[in-house]
Amino acid sequence: MSRFSSVLPYPNLPRPSISLSPTGVTAPGADVTIRCEGQRRDVRFFLQKAGDLNPQRHMDPAGDRAEFRIPTVGRQHRGSYSCSYRPQSEPFVSSEPSDPVELVVAELPVPGPSISVSPSGVIAPGEAVTIRCQCRCEARRLLLYKGGIEIWELDAAGDRGEFTIPSAKWEDRGAYTCRSCSRSEPPNWLYPSEMVRIIVADEGPGSVSLLPAPYPDRPSWGSLGG
């Protein structure tokens, strides 16, 4: 590109201002407007996102401000934005960029695991029972709890794991949940699953609490064998 077609910052042009609406942390899916305002009319405004290699967005407003709308904002829109302008009569002269504004998009909560038991209902003594946990969170640990106490780390294949009781006994009755955590240290925990109950035939009324024990802040890894 020749020096005659280069765009040069011109210090005599006042820097524009920039603002976001709404302000603060933006919920995913919301509409966001980035406003750029200068002190001159008949200018072309340019919006730039830091680190973005795509061409600048530009607008030729009728007055001294431009509004750039981002519909249905997502994680890909997060970042630092600034704007500048060029006089229509001097297209190769640009203002200095505005101060940056930061577009912060809230993280969508990652759902916790789900849990199911097969067969459901009252289990006959000696019957095989399978507890399945599933989580849309690969590369994580799936842990099974009984009454709020960790009893097993599931052998997860992809995003799910199974725990089989080959021959159900009366002592296998109770409330089961599963949880998921990252493999990093310290682990990042997700919310626990809903509760499922295993009821073994001849279980006496009132022999098992209807509520699970409180969840521990962090399970002991000692029972997992490393």
C-alpha cells in the first residue's frame, strides 16, 4: 500500500467517546448497542474489536454519533471495543481511537449430571440394579453418592457412567445422587443430580429417611483408590 492511501491518525481531530448499552455483565442472547460519538458531522465511524482480524465495521451516520448493534450476543462477542472516525472530506485521515470499553457476557451455567436407576420401583432381593449418571461435561469425573456419602467413582465412557449392583440386598436401599467435578486441582464442582431411591422388597416402613444426608463440601478421594 502506498503512503498516499495510508490512513494516518490526525491529532487535531478530537477523540470520540464510546459506550455500551446495556452496561455491566450482559446475559447471553441479549441485544447490545455500542455507541460512538464525536464532535464532527459528516464523518465515517469505525468500530474495532481488540485482537479481531475481521475488517472493521463502519457506519456513515447523519449526525455526530453512530450506533453499532450486536443482536443475540454470545461468548464470541466478548472483548474490548474502541472506535475512531474519518472525515468524509479527508478519507485518509483518522482520529485517535476512543478509550476501550469491555463487553462482558455472562457464562451460561453448566447443567449438573442426571441420574436414573433401572429397574425402577421396588427391587426384588437378588435382582441386578444399574445406576446411570450422565453429564454434558466430558473430561470430568463422575462420582456416585449414597445418602450424601461418596461411594464410587463411575467408570465414565464419554459423558456417562454406570454403577451396577449385581445382586440387590436390603442394605442397598437408600437415596442416590451423582456429582461431577473437573480433573484439575482444586476441582471445579457442578451441582448434584436429582435424587433417586432404591427400594428393596421387604423394606420396613420408616427404616430409611426420605431425605438424603447433606452433601459434603468436597468428597474424600481416599475411597477411590487414587
